[in-house]
Amino acid sequence: MPRPSSYSAELRRRAVRMVVEVRGDYPNESAAIKAVAGKLGIGSTETLRKWVRQT
């Protein structure tokens, strides 16, 4: 059984939306994900990358 997420659904939506919005400001998607994760306090860029891929 998967453990419950420590991030709210609203934070997930906001983070994904931010990645989409700032993607053009960075040389690649990975850089955008790293920047957004840092701004929002998401500990793992891999977590945010998965959220982006799921949408």
C-alpha cells in the first residue's frame, strides 16, 4: 500500500503549472523543474518531474 503524500494536491497543481509557465525561461525542462522545486520547497526534483509527466 503506498504511503500518503506529504504534499497537498493544491501544491502539486501549482508546481506543475509553474513548471509549464517558466519552461521557456530555462535551457531545458530539468532546469525549470529544479528551479520550481527549490522555490516551493519540494525536496526531490524527481518528485516534481513525476508530477509533470503524469499531467
